[in-house]
Amino acid sequence: MRDENKIIGTFNEAKEIVLFYGNCLDLLKTIPDDTIKLVVTSPPYNIGKEYEKKLKLENYIIQQVRVIKECVRVLHKHGSICWQVGNYVNNGYIIPLDTVLYPVFTDLNLKLRNRIIWHFEHGLHCSKRFSGRYETINWFTKSNDYTFNLDPVRVPQKYPGKKHFKGPKAGQYSSNPLGKNPSDLWIIPNVKNNHIEKTIHPCQFPVELIERLVLSMTDKNDWVLDPFLGVGSTIIAAIKHKRKGVGAEIKPSYFEIAKDRINKELNGILRTRPMNQPIYDPKNAGKSLTSSPWNSKSNSKQLIILDKKTKYRG
């Protein structure tokens, strides 16, 4: 078993895991300049969840600016910030928070490298607009000389046997044997009731989402910071891959869950969804609920234009 005393409550560069109970600004002021290689977080969206007080949008932005400025101060010159947000919803209309916060980062001279779309298939169903099934991760760097490791996060090729058709490489395999670039559209399940990582947190980070960021934007022994830690997924992803993790959480119940989950990870007993595991397909799994009761000929009141069993020729 690993030493659970590795978790400390105040920042110390000589340690590996810092779990701070309290306001993230109090934690940030104890971290020296140019220390953190990766800041990754999902701040409150200002939509009235149990862990936040809903503010006027302009006041919310002011609150975010204070945290972002401190995160930029502590960020290493080769470091990255990944700010993962959704939409602010007000009276049925939406304001994409990543677009609202974009000028905050650029005014601090950060460079946007990717606007990553995180797509998931489950969530609340809307009745007066299409149901939201994505959020964004805006990836900024502090300079043009930044850490980026593509090989550890490559995904399987779609056509690994494809070869060059012509030219000097004709007949040779055209795909990278390590896999392909995962692109800026990530399909990763969000943490809902049937997810292996589910806790009481209503908007929990899936660990595999953070793992991809940690592996690509840091090296071993680098510091990874989450100023809005929640139930600890960012620190878990960091220590999984021999990085150092630091985060702050102000809600007592989330803090205790984070501490418990981190201890379980240290002892190798925390259950998480593996990276790059295929998305569950209920039809391929033979789940009976995928058969629609409205498609039977006796119950159907809808005109069926095409019969799937029929082969049509043009």
C-alpha cells in the first residue's frame, strides 16, 4: 500500500499531492510563479447548482477573472491552461461561457491552441431547444514553446492497413503505427448514474478526460492544478501518470469524497473508466429496451417510408 500521508493540506513543491480545503484564491497565493505545468478545471457555470450561488453574468466574469489571473501567474512558461465550460442559461436562452471568457485569456497574452469539443450522449432533455450534448475545453498556452506529447494519447486508426497509392512511398503503410491524432472532437461518456465513477457531485469530471490532457501537456513529475477540484478527478488523473497534483475544494462533502478517492487511487483500488474504452452500444449488447414498441405493425400509427429489410436499387 502507498503512503496515505502523501496528501498534505498546504502547498509544498517538495511534495506530490496537495488537497486544500478552502477558497482557491487562498491556495493560489501560496504557489510561486511559474510552478504549474498544467491548469485544468471546470469552474461553476453560474446556473444555480448546489455548489454555487447564481450571480449576474458580469459579476460571475469578475469572479472568474480573479482566479484566471492567479492561474496565469503560477503557470510555467511552457505550461497550458485548459478551461472546461458549458453554457450559461438564462430564461431559456444560452450564452457560451468559453466565448465570454476568451478575451480574459487573450488579454493576459495567452494563445488559444484548440477549442476542444467534448461530446457526450446523456443529460437533461430540453423541450424548447435542442438538448445540449457537448461542452468545450479551451486550451491556452503561455508561450509558443509549450509541452505537447501526442504519442501517449493517440487513438486507434480507422484504416490501419491503408497504404500510399502513389509516389515514392507507394505500397508502404500510410498510417502511424502508434495510432492517430484524437482530433479536437472528443467523445467521452459524462459521469451519470450508471457510470463507474459516479459520486454525489452533479457535474463530475470523468477521469479519462483529464488523463488525455495530463499525458499530452505535461511530463512526469510536473505539477497539475485544479482550482475548482470537486471530487478530485484531476489529482487522480495526475497521480495515475506519475505527475504531482494540487487542488482546492470549498464544499466539505466534496472535499471528503476527493480525499477518499485519492487515497483509493494511491492504494490501487479506485475504479475508473479506462482510457479509449469503446463507447457502450446497447444494440450491440442485445439490450431489449432498444426495440421500439411503436415499430410493430399492430401498434404503429406512423407511416414507415422505408423498410429496412428491403434492398433498394437505384
